[in-house]
Amino acid sequence: MTTDANLDTGLVEVSPGGEASCRLEVRNTGPIVESYVIEVLGDVAGWAQAEPPTLAVYPGSAESVTIRFRPPRSAQVVAGERPFAVRVTPAENPGEEAVPEGAVRVLPFAEIVPELLPRTSRGRWGGRHELSVANLGNVPVGLALTGGDPDNRLRVAVSPPSLGVAPGEAAFVRVRVRSRRLLWRGHPVTLPFQVAVASEETPPALVDGATVQEPLLPQGLGRVVAALVVLALLGAGLWYALLRPSVRSLAEEVAQEQVAPVAQQASAADDKAQEAIDRTAPSAPARPSGPTPGNPPVPPPAPTRPPSPSPRPTPPAAAPALPPGAQSANHRLTVTAGTGATRTDQYTVPSGRVFVLTDIFLQNPQGDEGRLELVVDGATLLTQALNNFRDLDYHMVSPIEVRAGRVITLRAACRKAGTTLDGAGGGGGQCRDHALLNGYTRTASTPAA
């Protein structure tokens, strides 16, 4: 045996994302100068390296090699010990290779990323959300989930309230929010809440969300009821004025046609009975058996029609007008973001004016994938997944007023660019999305319409 190789330690500890090393001593016990090739074997070979990978050793002497370990900070490198070996192969005598062995202990680290979808829900009774928790660490974590709101106006239920997540995996839980009081009428109310994610391995994390409570009775319900009453009155008037007399006249004609044959048979029977009486009692004066010139038939009284109520025309509803000093306004926000990037575009309300937002039109012409958010003065108004729509129109039942100096922001997080309008694939690596804000502006002292 002309080659002798030994590690200076049998166990090396290293943190993911960090670096650790040990030394390998190679001794040449042969009579000639020998060249050696150094290779690291085992699961650690992907993130271990020998420096230098080759060396020459004179007879009777020894040289040192540094073995460096650099595991990535990833959930794929699970915490724990991993055996490894270093193969030392002499170029002149390849059959006399040496393979010393050791172990690497990867230290644990924990990292979780919670996300609430959607961030804002709408409903008369409450809303439904889904919380995803991704474990980016290299050890399993146990999670405790609780929900609440600062004003105690909501009931927040998280199901299940606790769970475990393996390294590199994600867990999903249901979040149900329900308002404690009903909103019968008025404007929609935004109610914020939070979901707390606690773990022994990581610091606690809070995820913010909101639900928009809508009134049970819409604002236009009175107009709809009034319109239905007017339609019912018009229908009743048409029935009494036109349809009912026609139906009665037709029914009388049909009845007379059916009764006429019976009346003729009854008259013939009366004539025969009178003839029999005349034969048995000749002294009795004969009764006339039908109408005579002195006794003309009395026609039945003609049916009278009840007077029909005439329908009253309803005056047309007046179209809503803008308040004094108001001006129609629309603003287009455009965001261009590269794949994996987040970009914004903003509109600031001018000084002395109030922007009243009535309609929002979102456009995703390329079919990009990612997330689109509209933020008004730091509060998220709506969140949409880009891959769920191309064109999307929102009509505000209750217009949103944005005061002077406040900012409306369109934020796009691009995960994958779609196809451009000229047919180029991948959108040129850029997500291009738009938002058209319609409404009007008025002075700060002018009341809303």
C-alpha cells in the first residue's frame, strides 16, 4: 500500500446557507512521485468540494487538502447527519486508492410564509377566505392558528385551528368571518380582521384581511317596489278596461248557442202538451202556444258592462345629475412588470378636489398570470388573480370618495407574462395590465350627489 489518507475529524457541523470544512492528509509511502485525484462521495457531493481536486506528493512526504461543505438554505436539505467519503486515487497505482469516511451534520432552520386569499371578501352575512402556510425551512413545524378583529365586530373561525407542515410543503385552512350585527340599509361597511400564525420554531406572524358587509336592503329597493306597484295597477286597468268585457261577451255568446237547442225542444214539448189538453177538454179555451201579434216575445235584458278604470300614465324618473361644480373624470393606470417582479402606477387627487369613484374596469389583454391589487390611500380595495380574467368591470353601488392629496395605486405582481397582442409568446417577458377609473371630481365643499 503506497497511499495513506486520513480526515482530521469524523463529524462536521454546518448551517444551511453557510460553510464548514475539514482537512484531509494524503501521505505517499511509495518510492516515486505520485499524483492523486480527490473526489467527495455521498449525498453531500452536490454541495461539497475538494480544494485542490488534484495534487502531487513526493515519496515519504504528505500534503493536505481542504474539504469544504456549502449546503443551500433550502427545504430540500433536511436537517440531520449525512455520511460521506473522500476517494483518493493515485494516478500511477489506481488499484491502491484510499477512501476515508466521515459525517456532516446539517443544522435545522425554520421559516414559514402565510398568505390570505382573497385579502378582501364581500357579503351581507360575512365572507370566506383561505389561508395558505408554506414551510420553507428544513424541519417540520407545528402551527397554532387564531383569528380576531380589533373592534370585536366579527366572529373569525379558523378550521382546523392547528396543524403540522413538513419541510418544503404548504398547508391550507379555511377562514370564515361573520358579522355580529346585521346591516339592514345604508352604505357597505369595511371590517378588518387578522389571523395569527404561531409556532415554537418561528416568531409569530400576523396576516391582515377585511370583509365588506353589504346592507340587506339595497338602496334602490324602494324604486323597484314602486315600479312593481305601478305595473300591477296598469295590468289591473288593462284587465277591467279591455280584456274582461271581451271575455264576458264571448262567454255570453257561447252560452246562448248552447241553450238555443234546449229552448227549442222545450217549446215543442209545450205545444204537444197543449194539443193533448185541447183534445180532452174541448170547452176550455185554447191557450196560445207561442208568440202572437198581441203578445210579442220579450227579449232578455242586455247585459250591462261595468265601467272600466282608465290607466294613469306614470311620469318618467328623472336621471341623476352631477352636483354643482362637479366634472366627469376618468383616469387610466398602466403597470408593466417583469416576470417575478412587482410594479405600481399611481394617481394623486388634485388639491381642493374630491374624486368620486363609480366604476372600475380592469384589463389583462395578454392573459398574464399573477396578482392585481387596487389600493386606495394605503387600504386594499380589491385583489384579483390575473389568470382569472381578461376584462373585468366593477360598478360601485355606493361610490367611493377619495379626498385631495390621497393616492390610488394599481399594483401588479407578475408571475408569468402572457401572449402579446401581436402574437409574440411570453409577452416579451413583461406583464402589461391596466385599470380605468371612472367617476367625477368635485370641490371639497360640494356635497355628494
